Amino acid sequence: MRGPCPGLNTLAFHGYLPRNEIVTPTQIINAVQNGFGMDDTLAVQLAYATMLVDGNPLMNLMSIGGKSSLTGPDPPKPAIVGGVDTHAVLEGDASMTRGDVFFAFLTFYIYMATEYRFYRIQQSVAENSTFSFISPRIVTAYGEAAAPFVFFVDGRKADGQLSIENALGFFRDGIMSDDFHRADGLKTFHLVDNSVDAISLKTT
Ligand code: HEM
């Protein structure tokens, strides 16, 4: 089952996460550390925040795709247990690559992430009468705009630019391209957050 997140899909494709996409927080922590070099704090926060909003905390299981019976009997409401693709929680409007704009995204986004994040929001405001952009989606949408530059750029690329080949691999195919090398060093929350600040300052 394929979910909305190119990071998690790729980790499942390569066996860092179970291929049926039903995962525990510990599996997410190990996967984002081994696959992408996140530090402990960022990995733990991501894994448990996701469990709280989209997972089944009683079973310690969550789906990184859609709702699934494999996460066990649902706890009572207000628990959602809908999986990572539950609309308006983490998944949401103004996605950068899903929808109609994949190839426009590639050319535009790789060179102009800040403007592109802003453009997708403005486009949804204009075209989607039910457009919703509230927390937590509004927070994660900026993190997602920053993530490719932190995690999807080959560590040997001195210019830090995301190549078309790697962008297509992660976003379109959910795979690390042949010979992809993760960048050295631990990626912290602050590293991602600095990029988020740069993107949101330009667009608010
Ligand atoms: C617990 C961990 C994670 C969760 C729950 C999660 C969840 C999601 C969700 C729900 C979306 C779709 C948002 C939308 O509607 O557009 C998304 C998008 C995205 N995620 Fe993740 N993600 C996680 C980890 C990661 C990691 C480790 C990476 C990269 C290393 C990553 C990179 C991205 C990117 C670049 C997008 C933007 C896709 C787009 O706009 O088309 N995520 N994530």
C-alpha cells in the first residue's frame, strides 16, 4: 500500500519499513535514522507525533498508507486511527506533487522551493472552494518543502542541489536511485527548521 509521503514510501520500498506499510514507532525511528540520518530527537518526535494523530496507540501500530484493519481494533473516538493519508491531519490540501502538477513541480520546485510553496497555496485558494490549511497540516507542509533539500540530495553533491534523477526517484517512484548516497552527519530538527524559516519568511 502506497501512502502520500515520498520519504516513507521509499523507506518501505527499500525494506527499512515493512512492505505492507503497517509500522510501529520504533520501526519509523530506525528507518528514518538508517535511511536518512535523522538524529534521535527528530526521529522520536516524528514517530510518536504520527502515532498520536493517525495511529492506534493501544496496539502500537500505524499505517503509513490508508486506514487498515491490520492496526487492530480501533480505540473509541476521538481516536482517528485513519493512517497517514487521513485528510486534513498530516495529509492535506496544497500538496506539492500530488494532484495535477507533477511535472510543473519538478522544474519549478527544484530551483525555486520558496516561491513554489507559496504558489501551491495561492493556487489552492483560487481553485479549491473547500481549501483548508490549518494545523498540523500548515506546519508539516513547510517541513515537506524543506525536506527534499535536507534528505533527498546525494551526499556527494558539493552544490547541494537536488538532481532531477533523485527527485523523480523519490517523488514519482518512491525509490532511492541506484547509487544514491545519504548525506553524512545527523540531521536535526533545527536543520530542517532553518530551511522552514527561510521558506515561510518569504511566503507570509
Ligand atoms: C513519521 C514520519 C513521517 C510522516 C508521518 C509523514 C507524513 C507525510 C504526509 C501525510 C505527507 C503528505 C502531505 C500532503 O498532503 O501533501 C507527506 C509529504 C511529504 N513527506 Fe513525509 N512523513 C514522514 C517522514 C518523512 C521523511 C523521513 C521524509 C524525507 C526524508 C519526508 C518527506 C516528505 C516530502 C518531501 C513530502 C511532500 C510531498 C508532496 O508535497 O508532494 N517525510 N509526509
